[in-house]
Amino acid sequence: MSRGVAQAARVLGVDDALLKRWALLFKEYLSPHANPTKGFARSFTDGDMLVLLYVFYEWEDEPDIEAIKIGLHRENHQEDAFREHLYWHTPLLQAPPSDLDETWTHGILLAGGGRYERFELARNYRFVAESMLESALNNRDLEHSAYPVLSAYRHTLELYLKAIGEVDETTHSLRRCVHLVEKRHGEKIPEPIRKWILEFDRIDPGGTAFRYAEHSGGSGCAEQWLDLAHFKFAMGHVFRTIDLAVLRSSRTCSIAAVDRTSELVPNGGLPGNSR
């Protein structure tokens, strides 16, 4: 982010005059905005602030200017301690940097109008959910990971259904989303895909069962076993079915037919069987 003289001085804990003196003394290590031409306001980038924080740390009553420059030349100002000091004085949301381009890989540009189209966002959530579950299974850490994983999958599934059904109403009910999808396409989602979705709705009808320490689930049972290896398999086919429906949507797509190319044949058939 960019800071004016007063803001930068507060971060450093010095007065404006000393800050301006440093800007001139160490001009070669700062951006042009730190020493602008006449008529332009002085400002400091995050990179400038790291340089100035290093100067502040090394500054003494009788400072060794050349020694400080040697440290800057060695990029000692890039140490984590200086960056963390700057982070303490940085807001979460900032104006886009003036030199923002594809080399800025440590952040994201948030847009008020939305960044992704519906299916792209759903697939992003799917990638994160699947990565979380894969990690939990590999590390045998299901006890601590299950609820965050299930919450991520639940939200992903809701996004998928709302995208394929073009659902605009405010609802978190997967059952309602299934109804709207089937109404829009004029056919039922194939089994067991449909059953798996409705089972998920039964244990989390409002999308909150896995988000809070205290919740009111809809399972109606005190205890139930969820095999997360099977869950991964089932959700993979649920998402694949919807993905294929989207890919074929321009060619008289049939929801009931899209799963023929997957390893699972709807209605309980096994791969290779003719039913």
C-alpha cells in the first residue's frame, strides 16, 4: 500500500522532518514517489517502508550512513522482523497498488461485482474441499478435520446445485436446490447421486451443522457413522455428474445420462454391465 508522510512517520515512530531527511539520504533505495518532483505529494510504498524500518533500526545519535547503505545493499531490510513490524500497521483491505501486475502473486484483487462466474467459484471451493479431505485422510487426522471438511463440501455442493439450476432465491436447503434443478431440467437427478445429496441435506438441512460448536442437525439420530473414504468417492461422482451436465449443456444435455461416462452407472449398475 501507499502511505503519506504522516502515516509513514507514525509507523516508524519518528517526526516528519526526520522521515524526509531519511528519504533524501537513502534515495537510491526508495521508489521515485518517496522523493517526487515539485507539485506531487511524497508517498511511500511497502518496499520503501521496509527500507526506512531498517534505517530506523540502525539509526544512532551519530549514525554511520555508509554502514546503513551497505546493509541495504545486502537487502538486510528484507528480514522478517521488519516485514512483521509493517504488518502490524497495515489494514486488511487496501487500495490496489499502482504497479499491480502478474508478478504480484501474494494477494488477490477483490471486486465488488464478483470475481468468478458461478461454476468457476464452485470448482474453486471443490478443489479446496477435496485437498482438505485428502490431507486429513493421509495424515489420519479426521477427528480434528472432519467438520471443516464437511462444511467445505456442503458449501461446494450448494454452489454446484445453484449453478446448474440457476437458483437465485435465498436458500441453503440442498433439498430445495435439488427440486429447482429437476424442475428446470424436467427430469430427476439419477440415483444414487440424488440419494447422496438428500442424505447430506438430512444431516445438515440449513448449512450450519458443521460450522458451529453447538448446532441443531437434522439427522434425527444420536449417532451415525460417516466413512469419509466413501464420502470422498460419492461426492466425487456427484460433482462429476454436474460438471458433465454443464459441459454438455449446449448439446441437449440430459442430467440422467451424464454419469454414463463415469465409473459408476446410475441406478446401482456396475461398470460394464448392460442393464
